[in-house]
Amino acid sequence: MEIFKTRAEVHTYLEQLKLRGKTIGFVPTMGALHQGHLSLVKAAGEKANVVVCSIFVNPTQFNDKNDLENYPRPIEDDIKKLEEADCDVLFRPEVEEMYSSNDKWHMELNNLDNVLEGEVRPGHYQGVTQIVKKLFDIVRPDFAFFGQKDFQQFVVISYMVNKLGVDVQLIMCPIIREKDGLAMSSRNVYLSNQDRQNALSLFMSLTKAKADFGELSIPQIKKNAIKYLSKVAGIEMEYFELYNKNTFEPASFPQTENIIALVAARVGNIRIIDNMLLSNK
């Protein structure tokens, strides 16, 4: 696996491969890799000739300075995992390589950055779109792979790509879960044993919503989920919503297609998000 730390070096290397007719599959990450990330690397390897992964803990998408400082950075372990997953190129720049003091960015995101995650984390998606656009300009991938767990992020990046005319095909890959159903996340390592058990209630609320879909109304499904989560000790719920997965607007009764349930909560000191498609039509 080739490892680069500067924009110029990785860009030049990949451009040479593209001139030879190679296709590029790109997996942008913030590191602390788990099987969810590695499933994206695998998907990229099946779709493209060359797999590129980036590891960059992006400061502009963090609202909480402590969260940024405490974000896990096990780089040697990450490198080993990527090598074992047959990743071809790793780009791991420093902050100074990606940002200058006069960097400015603000993009109109059609209100996508003001609901759910955007409402809870103001400015988050401005930071996400800023860094993803920078990475796309450097790597110039044919395909870029993202996990469904960050569904709203995928919606936002799709909007950016369409609005700016970025020549890349975005591919969303399924959520990878632990055996008990907990969605894999780099932050899960910080959960205490008790918090780890409590966190399963998010998955259970989504599973119950899916089971009730078609039997109960959308308002009733949402009401039941909120009632259930409000009774779980150690959880501070932020939202449980049912949205149209295509328009990313609140689902309207009696809508029966393209519904996704999204949930976020603080479990102990750790923030957990999850989602589940209720209707795949």
C-alpha cells in the first residue's frame, strides 16, 4: 500500500494511474477503522481498479472541541487493517496540508443542514462538504463509497455533488452491525459495559418501527419509539424521525414507500446515531 501525506504527491500518483485507464474507488474516513469502514474498502475493490482511502480527522465538522481532541487516532492499527483489506493507496494529511488560514467555505444546502443532525450540530455539514469537496478535487475518484449509518451525510454530499457538477458516482453501502445489532462506530470503544447495553435500545426502537410499519400510522410509530426510548435508563434521546429517504423531508401520512427511520441519542457521554429503511420500495 502506497502512503502519501501531501496533496500534490497523491494527486500526481493517481493521475498517472488514470492516464493508464485505471478507475479509482475512494473511501474517505476519519480513521479508527472498524468492519464498517473495511466493508467500504471491499466494495471499492469490487467496483474499481484502484482503492484509495483517506484518514483525516476534519476539524471543521466538529462542534465540540473536546470531541475533536478525544477522537480516536490509532493510525498504526488503521494502516495494518487497510493493508490486510488490500487498500492500494492511503492519504493521511496533516491539518495544515488541507487548510490554510484564508480558507472560506459556505454552501447553500437546501435546508438539509438545518434538520436532524444539522440542527443538533450547527455547521457540521458545512465542514463535511468543505472537506469532501477538497478530497474529491485531490483524488478525482470515479466512485466514492459511504456508509448508510450516516444517511443524512450521504444525502448532503449527493446534493453537493449534483449542485457543483462533481464528476463522481456516489455509492451507499449497508450498515455493518455487531452480532447484537449495534451499528458499528468508531466511538463505540468509549461505551462502558452498561452504556453498551443501553445503546442497543436504539436498534430495538428501529426494529420495532420496521415491524409496525404498515400496521400502524407514521405518527403512532414515532410516538411509540419516543415513548420506548424515554424509558431507557442512561439515554438522552435527541430525535426519532420518519423521513422520505428520497426527498429527505418528514414522511407524510399515509405514505407507504421510501420511508427511513432515523434516531440519535446520547448514551452516557457518547453520541450514537442509527437508522433503518422501513420500506425498500
